Amino acid sequence: MSLTPKAMEKKKYILEKATNVFIREGYTTVTMKDIVEECGISRGGLYKYYGSTQQIFEDILAMGKEADYSYFAMSMKNEVSALETINEFFSSQKNELLNTQNTIRVAVYEYFLSQGKRSSQKTLDQYFNDAVAILSEILFYGIRRKEIVHLDEQDVERTARHIVITLEGLNILALSTSISPNLIQEQIELLKKLIS
């Protein structure tokens, strides 16, 4: 069933407001009532679009993944420098690492941990593989444009996997311990060296 533009706007509004709730509260404790209150809409108004916090959260995750893909796709379509695009990506990752309290990252981990190993494994694998695919695409783009000259095509996927794993590890460290801005910068510079 396709939504009218007005209904699409309403869903977008709900997702934006719900994101704020998940950032503040995590995933496991958020209720539909919390989202109703944040949105300032009736319970029926929310249930018209979503039947559970899980559905809302999964749409938030999908929206984030789509935004990431669109960013890289538009950069390539507009023939923006691959290195410029990658540097912007690393800059946004650094910002997120330095401001973990203002991100949805805790809720994301809670969501995956709450799903049970069997059901979350497939979703986690998909998110990991999608992230690797997106990064691989921009790296191949940079190689084709002769901007990335020290990375062989056969090493692209392996390098993209390394970047994703390192950034994920940094996120876990940033959430669980105090990680210094210098350490974050050092690790991002090392990742940049892999491709420059």
C-alpha cells in the first residue's frame, strides 16, 4: 500500500521524534507511550503507522542505512572526489565517536542484543555486508578515477572490511570507556593511510 505525501511526512515526523527518544532512553525501555508523548499525537495516530517500537526502530535503522548509501551514491553521481567523500565520511565518524551520548548507537546495540542470537545474526550480517559494499564501491570509484593509487583492486573488499570493523570497535570503546580524542584521531589517520 503506497502512502500519500502527507502520510509519508507524518511517518518521517514520527521517526525523527522517535529517534530522539531512542537516543535518550536506549532501545529496551522505550514504549509506544513514550513515542506518543514525544510526537504529541494520539495513540491511534501512532498505531495508524506503527504497531510496535520494534517496527519504528527498524524503520529508523533502514532510514539511516539509506541515507549513508545515498550520500556515497550522490557523491559518485556528481563526480565528487573519492578522497573528499571518504574524508567527509571519516570526519562524520569522528564526530559521532566524540559525541556518543548524542547518537543512537547504544539503542542499536541494545536492539541487536535483545533480538536473540539467531534472529539478530542475519540482520547483523546484512548490516555489516552492506557497510562493506558501500565502502568498497567508493574505493573502486577512487581507483577508477586514479585518486586512490596505493590500493589494489583485489584488496578493496578486505580494506573496506577492516575499516568497518575498526570503526565498530572504536564505537564500542567510546561507549564503554573513556576514549581520548587523540586516540580516535590516531586510528582514523591510520585508516586513511590504508587508502591514500
